[in-house]
Amino acid sequence: MATFISNCSKELAGDDFLQDLTDHIVDQWQAVGRHLNVPSGTITVLKANNAGDLREVIFQMLMSWKQEAGFGATYEVLALALQKARRKDLAELVCKGKLPDGSKGNTGNTLSQADILTNLKKDLKWFYPNSLCKIPMCPWGGEKVSIENIFTNVQLLQRMSNPQEPQREVPLDSIHKLFPSDHQKERTRSILQGKAGSGKSTTVARLAFEWASDETDPDSPLRSYDLLFVLKMRAMTPSQNLGDAIISQLLSADKGYTAEEVEKFIKDHDEKIAIIFDGFDEFPSPVKGSVVGNIMDILRGKRLRHCCILVTMRPWKVLESKDLADYTVYEVKGFSPENVVSFVMDKNFKQQPEMGRKLLKYLELSNLKESIASIPLLASLLCHLWKTDSSMMEEPPTRLGELFECLSSCFSPKSVTDDNPVCSSSDEERVDEVDDTSGLMKALGPVALDGILSDQPQLIFSLADLKTNLEKAVLKEAKGAGILTFEEKRRPSVKRRSAKGRKMKETFVSFYHKVIQEYCAGLQLASLRENDNSNFEVYISKIQSVARALDLSYVLSFASWKSQQAAEEIMNLLLKIFNEELKVKVPEYEKGSLPLHECQIMQKYFELCLQLNFEADSQGKLNQQLSSIFCNQVVRMVGISSYVAEALGHYLKYIGVEDDSHACTCDQPLKSLQLMQLNLQSTTAFREVRKQFPSAEEMHTRNMKIYTRQNSADLERLKCSLTIKEKTGLTGMEHWNDYEFIAKYQLCQLFKTWQYSRISLQPILTYLMHLRLEKLTLTGQHLSDSLCLLTDALRLGRLSRLMHLSLSHCELTENETEELAPFIQNLTSLRELDLTNNRLGPTFGEHLAKIVNLNTLMLEKTIYEVDVMEKFAESFQSLTYLTCLEFRRNEITEVGMLKLSSSLSFLQNLQAVHLPMQNLPAEVFPKLVEALAQHKDLRDVQLLHTCWPSELCQSVAHIVPKLKKLEDFRISVERMQTEYPEIIERDVTYLVEALCKLKHLKMFSILHVKMDISLLQKMVKSFTDCESSQFESLRISKKLVYPQESLHGLSDTQILLLW
């Protein structure tokens, strides 16, 4: 014994060797396990989990030993255990890495590294274009075409792990951004997340095609990888190792690779290997106590750390995947409106352009272009439906459930030959045809629902298991229709052999796409509720978090569409989750002070609740639950889709109805409706974002503090990089300096990905008449087709309770505002009016003057004509209760300012005033400051875009001692020709000395003026020692301080904001 043990090979072969060994120790396996010190408890669990499958038990036992022993799992230890189990004959062979049938471990490898690389590359470059990258023209089968002929760009967003870095959109024509470039080799791991049907797997197929193609972009990092392995995680098991998965999914069976050879090659060349794991959310969880393979170790970075890894998954799985925290996360957002056009016209209706244009028109009119059609899978379904059933144009579906019902009717089962694994000729029983597709979907429901909502979610099934749960007719028809896909593979865990020595294969079944499974699951969930089946409660009780509810939105929507009873109980469940996780955050959400990413999650949850109500066509029956979710009687949303607008309209139709004929109203009428479409591409628009979302201003200020202290050259390179990535241009952002651009870019991209394009609000504003609103915000909305609804509500006095009205950034024309003007005066309760960035006409001022109770008036960038300005200036005299006047960026003349100064003397309650100073001579300053001096309660004064900063500082300094409550004082300068003016030190010092004596001052800002570093140092010292204990910020323009290099000495000053 000692002789052959001493000659044992040291390196133990991998799984294949242990799998083959199981056939030789069937009679002695328990003794071998005992001598390998495998705990008896482990063996008991393995026997229970694999009842009736002895070889699986033996293999799992050996794998358990190998995993526990680690480096101690050697041929020597295994041989000793075999010898003690009285299998000396086998022990001698195992020492040599052999078995009686001649199979070998790693010690028998005769292929050179170059041969392995050549063979693997040849196999993969054949498999990808001929199999993986062949896409069916319609989702359920038919002719398959190359990915290059059907692929259409989708939107990608890179989510930065560092909250201080800007999120940025990565266009898919830069597909290589998913892989690290040469100077990013340390970033080897990425996640590509996306909802069902958003294009994750198609993107993966495109990547595989790029790598396999000889026409790959020479600048693409894909060229730097010798091998790219693309693995479907739904076809893998937890016990499987990487080598086994690669062989079973990708490689030719006649090449004779072993899993160990493949894994060793990858390990030895990991920097030249890329692996894509597609569908991490479809990877089954291991059974407790069972042996697991090395896949999770690879994903967690415990193995192959230098190998490039890309993992695709659903968003909810990303939230749960804490082990993958070091990954760079990308999100695939589906089609943009432009992508939809390209997909329809170029990929589906190139030969029938008129039909394609009609489909696009239908998508526009039906509000589907930016919702359903933005999901590539659903866009493909729509194109197929349009080609095969043009009659749907007569009454197009508006609900998801209706749409999928239409789509399911297009499934056309084909004949299935007798040599298929579903119904072989050996089946004696007669197979009856399923009558219709709806019945087929219903029959698949139990399997679909159990797979999605079981304790261990399952998206891939063994055919053997399905045959015990489904009739053969159902399987046959589902395969013929393409609803189910069948794939024959070698069983991944144990190599069984037939009598002829061939490795046995097993057939695995899955739904064509998860969303199809979700549709069937939704129908089944509804059926359970309709039949009072107790399993309904069992299933929905498994949904216990906001993230999980959002990920199951399709299942819940389809169930709600099919059954109002199901919808009611699902809504109760969502209300329970809301109360546990979100309700406490609602006050912050409604104020916009909640962190922006949490605001997005909150809004998505609200949208889901509205969607279920809409799908159920509840006609008010669910409004009581919805009013509990909108617990403060506030609906506040940003950038909603047309579909959500329809859903919100359906809710509003039955809420607060005063007509007794509508019994289904909720006890708490809606008080506040806030619908916003925001952007940051102009200074005016950015102010709106800061007003609506204080958390956005905090993020921007934090970013500015960071970036203004960075090296100018680095900032310039980063700005250039971001500009290149943004292919569509950055309108309105070009004037920003480098650090301001970068700081705002993050917010720009966040809101861009949050929001859909402008939509029609007609489905919502139709119900303004019966809402008892106190606040209406329609910021940034497209009102051209629905302004008449707002005008009618104002004209009839149906908004008489309104206290806050915002139509800011709606870009209303002068004619449109003149249409509104006569009815504005009907808002007798109005306290706040925001008309920022709309063009006001000549009569608007006289009507405005009749709203005498106004407290806050926001009129930034509203007046473009001098005569209109002068009329407005006079109209302010009647607004004696006004506390805040925002009037910047309006055309103003010397006469206009004198009239405005005169009107200000009537506004004795004024606390905040922001005035335009552009193009005004210094001669008007004394009159203006004299008017300001009369307002002892002023807290916020902003005099903006002056051409005479020194003279303005000198004039204001005289009245500052009278403004004892002043907290915020700001001056900014208009650019004169090609440069900004320089401030006179004497004048600004005089103002600073006066400000420093105020007890409540918090901020002083003087922007766009040149100043010497010595003056800035004096200002910093003065405000640091000022009499106000509340002083926070001195803000100046960084690039206008000279010399620039001297700024570094002030970079750590807490009160200094470099803008």
C-alpha cells in the first residue's frame, strides 16, 4: 500500500472525475464516505433530497468532501479511503488519476495550451452566430434571423457606485463600455440590470456576435479577450461548476474537453477571458445542506478575480445581491421613442413602410410609444400583432391585460412530430388537442405561478417534472405555439450512462420569456381568488417587500385585470407593505427632501398601485385603499408615462365626485395634484428643480464643493468625456464652466432617466371639474391639447378652493396666457401663483391685480415686451399681502424699474424680492434701494445681472443696517461683451462691513465679478468673524478670482462656496 500511495498525483481532478467514480463505489459508498469523514448528518440530508437517485447521493457526498477538505482533497486521501473500504484495486488506479474504464483526471491532459485555445475559439465562434445570435422574428418562433439584422439600440444608464460621481448614460453603440478598457483593467466586474423584456439577453447576444465577428470594431475592448463565454444561468444548477456549464451549454460534444481542462485554461489565462452570466435572477438557490459548485465563488470574486465578468439580472435581484457590491452597475432602459421608430420601420416594416407608419401613429395616439412599446419584447409582440390582426385598430387595447389577451390570440400552435420528447410514439394514451390559446394559457398557469412565487423561484423546469403536473396535450400545444421552449441537455449534476455507454440527456422546459410566464401566473392567481382557493393567500403572502412587489408588477397587474376580487386583496397587501416600509417617508417625499433615488422608488410604488386599479377597471371600488396610500391626500409625480396618466385619470374619475349617482367615492378628497416634468439644462429650470426637490439642491451643493476643489485639467478632461458620451447634445448647458457642468450633469442624467417625454395630460385634466383641489402643480407640462380643460374649470369656478397654482415651465404662448387671464381672478382663495417661463400678454397684469390675497408670485422669465413690463409694475400696487416676489430675467427699462420701485412701497409685507437689473443705469439704484429700505421684514434680497456691481454695492450698503432681519443677500453681474467687470474693493468692503453687523445673516453671494485673492481673503475673514451665529455661506465665482493658484489656500474654508 505504501508504495503506490507515495506515488499518488497531488492535484485532484474536478467534478467529472468524481462523477465517473460514483459508478464504481455503489456498493461501498457509505464506507468511503465514513473514511473521508463526511458527517452522517450530511449523508442523511443528501439521501432525503435525492430519494431514489443513489448515484446523485454518492456524487453529492464526494463533492461535499471535496468542498470541506479544500486543499486537503487530494488523490492520496481519496485512495486511502478506498483502500480502507476494501477497494485496493480502485485505490491504485485513483492514485494515477485513472478509473477502470480508462477515464482520466487532469494528469492525463495531452492537449497544449495553444491547442485548447484554438479549439475553444473555433467552437465558440461557430456557436454564437449559428445558435445564440439567431433571433426569431416573432417571439414564439418562426424564421430566425441573425442578431445583426434585428438588433436595435436600447438605452443604457451607468449607475455610479460613488454618489459624488455623475450618473451617465452610455449609448449602446458604445457597447464596449460594458467591458473595461485598457486603462480600466481593475474594473473587471459589471452588472447589467433591466426589467423583463427590456433587452438584456438581446444585448448579450449582440456582444457575443461582436466578439465572434471578424468585423468587430478595432477599438472595442472585446478584441482584447481571447475567449468570451456566454452562459444562461437558468440552464445551470447550484451544484454545477464553471467547466461543466461551459461544456454543457457551449462546446461541441466531439471535442473531448474535460471540465477540468477548461477551468484550468481559464484560471491560467484569466486576464484574457470574459464571461457573461445571463439571468442571475433565474439561477436557482441551493437546497440547504446540498453541495454547491464554484459559480457563486466566481461571482463573489473569490475565484478568477482578473477575469472580466458581466452578470445580467432583474432590478430586484440587484437589491438583494449584496455579495456583488463591487460591481459597476448598468441599467438597460429599453427603447427610446427614436429606437421604437427604428425598430418598427427598419427591422419589421422595411418592405411595408406605410403599414409601419400606421403602427407608429397608433402607438402615438394610444400612448403606447413610451410605455409598452419601449420594452423590446412587447414591441416585437406589437409588430407581430399588427402584421397578423389589423382589425385591432378598430378598438385598440388600453390595458396591459387586454393587450396580452390580444397577443395570446395570435399564438398559432404548429403540428409537433411524434419524435419530439413531449409526445413520443411510446405514449399509449390518446392526446387531445387543447381547444384555444386562452385555455392553453390557463392550463399553464399553475406551473407558471408556482415557478415565480414558490419558496425557490423556478423559471426552468425538467420535462419529467412537468409531465406529472401538466397533460401531454398542453405540453404539445404549448411547444407548437412557442409559448414553451424545450432544450435537451446533458444532466448537469451526474453523468448517467445508458446500457450502450452513452451519457444520458434530460429535457428542460421554460417559457419563451419571463413576461409570458408572468401573464400565465397572473391568470392563475386571479383564478385562485375567483374560486376562493386558500392558495391565493399563500402565494401573495410571499410578497413582503417594496422591491419584490415592483418586480412582480406584471403578475399583479394581470391578476388584477382578470379579477377585481384579486385586485382588492392585492391592493390590501400593497397597502400593508406601504405602511411598513414607506409611509413614514411620505412627508419627506411630498416636500422633495427625501433622497432622489428614494423618491423614485416611492413614485414607482404609487404608479404600481394606480396601475392595478386601472387594470382592474375598478370604477372607484379600490379608491378607499388608494386614498390610504395617498395618505395625505397628495398625488405628487415626476415625468409620468402616458400609461400612468391613463391610470391616474381612472383614479381621479371616481374620487371626490359630488354627484350622488357615483357611489364609489373615497371619504378623503384629493387636496393636492402635482405633476412635474423637470430638466436642468438652463439656470431657470435648475432653480425649479431646487425648489421642488431640496434634496437635489443638497446634492448639487455637495458636488460643487467637491469638484471646485479638483484640478482644472482633470475637470476639463471629465467634462469632455461626458460631453462625448451624451450623443444628443446638451442644449443650455454649454455655458457652464467645467465644475458646474459636472456637478449638474449627475442631476441632469438622473432626471432624464426618471422621466418620460412630455405627454398629454388630457386623461387627468378631464376630471378637474369635480376635484376639490387646494394645490395644482403642472410644472413643465405640455398643455396645448388640454389647456381648454383648465380654462373651463377656472371659468366655471370649479377651482375656487385653489390656494396654490403652478404652471411654471409650460412654455405657454402669449395667446394661451391671454386665454387664461380673465379667469385667473376667479381664484379668490389663491395664495401662491407660479407662472415662470411662460410668455404673459398685455392684459394679464390687470387681471392678476384682482387676486388681492396673493402671498407669493413667481414671474421669472415671463415678460418680453417693455410696455407689458410697465403695466405689470403698476399692477403690483394692489397686491398688498404679497410676501415674496420673484421677478428676475424679465425685460426691464429705466422707466419700468422706477414704476416697479414705486409699487414696492405699497407691499409692506414683503419678505423676499428677486429683481432683474440687466441693462439698467446706476442712476436708478437710489430710487430702488429707497423703496427696499421701507421693508423692515425683508429676509431675502436678490439683485441680479447688473452691469454696475460696484455702484450697486455702494448704494445697497447704505440701507443694509435697516434690514435687520435679512438672512440672504445676493448680487450677480451681467457679462459685458466678452468678459465680466472687476469689483472695486472699497465699495464691496463697505457692503461687507454692513452685512457682517446683521444678527440673522446666513448667506452672501456675489457672482460673475472679478476679484483679487486678497479681497476674497478679507471677505472670508470678515464673515468668519461676523456677528451672525447663523452665517453659513459666502459664494463667489471660482474662475474669476486671480491668481487662481492662490485659491488652494482657501479650499478648506467651511463657509466658502466656489461657484
